[in-house]
Amino acid sequence: MSDATNMLVDGEWRTGVRRDTGDSGEFERSETSFRDWIDGSVPEPGAEPVDNPEFPAEPDRYHVYICRACPWAHRVALTRALKGLEDVVSLSLTQPERYDDGWEFSDEQPDPLYGADYLREIYQRADDEYTGRVTVPVLWDKKAETIVNNESEEIMRMLDTALDGLGNGVDLWPEGYREAVDERIADIYPRINNGVYRAGFASTQAAYDEAVDDLFAALDEYDDLLADRRYLAGDRLTEADVAMFATLVRFDHVYHTHFRCNRRGIHEYEHLWEYTKDLYQTPGVAGTVNMDHITRHYYGSHESLNPKRLVPTGPDIDFTEPHDRDDLAGEPPAELTTDATIE
């Protein structure tokens, strides 16, 4: 990946059309473009449910396109799994590597809806004059044949609120916790979730140093926070934990080395490491983690960071070893005590 990006411009695929870094070398993430809501969604604390009959809350109407490597897509896949929506919202994968033609399908990872070769064809179906990046996740309406939304945080919230009654009853945004959950999500996004990218794609020393300082200051703070609470919002597993986990589970395998976030690995943190293992061992979570896809994507797709595309064989860490979190207040939702399998 260079400081240029590949994207659709007026419905046509272009390569190297604009920069992803600012004038001072800071990585700048683009805004997502499709931002509709499923009927009945509650976007924020205190809001009235969205009235949008164009996208009704129905089983087997929606499909999510993801890549197992992408942390933003992982948040959606994990929410879907934890809420037991596997039979309600269908899901398919792209290949983990992303080259000049963007996210692509293959014989191994086909598009089950239209037989498309590239994810950009799905965007073109939604808008044949679309201008913007082609990203995962994508929430697709199979009846209206269009993209509802491609912003991971909003798709998580839709699965958690609009489709809540169609799953297993797990509530990842519970009353009494909602403001705290949203505050945590808003805090960890710039400092941790996107912080690793700010470090990895910085193009000046000053921008990199600032990003790394911000990132590890945040990790240190959350390590302290998790010393006496099981989850980020207290004693309940919530969307905030889903958002944090998607970064932490990738950190030591890719962000530490590939993005030069190497002051410390997550497995070297006293509480963050135990927290990560606890989440990984929550029923339904491990099945959403594909470390092969994760490492293949990062080390194989970013040629400017890894020109020979060699994939490291380590580190050798075990997410399944015992953790010490059971003595803290809270436990995984009772609905998750049985095994949850993921395709």
C-alpha cells in the first residue's frame, strides 16, 4: 500500500488516484459512504428507533460481505455470532489479500449472490456512478439489491438493536450501560483501533512518533482500567469489548511488527493479555478469528511496507491458555454457554 489509493470514480475503477496521508505525513482514514439504517435501529442513547420502512427488520433479507482479515469487518462478524444471527443474516468472505483490483472473490471464497469477481461490482450494483473506496464490511439488502450501510460501527448497532428480537437474546448495548459503551467505543477508535493504522501508515517520523505515543498511552490506560473490571463497561460484555478485541487479537501478529508498534506486545501486558484470552474463549468468538487470513492480508497486501510479501511465522502465543478473569464481577451471557459455530 502506498500513499495512493484505489477506488471507484464515477463507477469506474481507478488506481493510485489520491493520497491517504496528509501534508505532515499523518494517515487519514476516509469516510464511508452508505449510511442507511434498518427500520427499528437505535443509533445512540436516548434516540427514538429509526423509522425506515425501506429497510425492514426481516430474517434472511440481509447479507454481510466481510474479509476475515479486516478488523472493521471482524466487529460485524463477531456481533452477528454473539447475537446468534447466523441464520438471520447471511455472510460471505472475500479473499484475504487485496491487490490493485481491490477485495476479490475466488473459487475458494465465491460471491454467493451474484457470482461477482470483485467486491467493487457489488458497489456498482448499488450505485453505477459511485465514487469512493470499496471497503468491508458491507451490509447488503438482498430484496432491494442495494447497500444499506458500509460503516462497521453502525452495522454493529443495527444487528444489536433492529434485529435483536431475531437472535438469541444477547444484548451487547444494554440499558444502563449505553452511554458508557459509546464513550468507550469513541475513545478506543482514534487511539487504538485506528491508532495502529496511524502508526503503520505514517509517512514521516514525527507523525509516526506521535501515533505510537498516543497508542501506547491508551493501551497503558486500558491495562490499568482492566485490573479490577472484567469488561470495558464494567460487568457486562458489550459492543465496546467487541470493538477492542478486533484490534487486540491482531496486535502481536501484525501490528507489533508490520506496523512498527513494537514497544510492547499485548501478551506482555498484565491485564490486557488476560482480557484478550477471556474474550477469545467466550463461546462463539474463536470461530470468527482466522489468523491465517489476518497475516496473509497484512503482510501480503501492503507492498510498500513489506516489498517481498514474506509472512512471519510467529509469534508463538496461545489465546486458549487459562486466564485469570473469572474472579472479577461479570461473566459471558448465559445464552452463550453452549457452543456457537461460525462458517
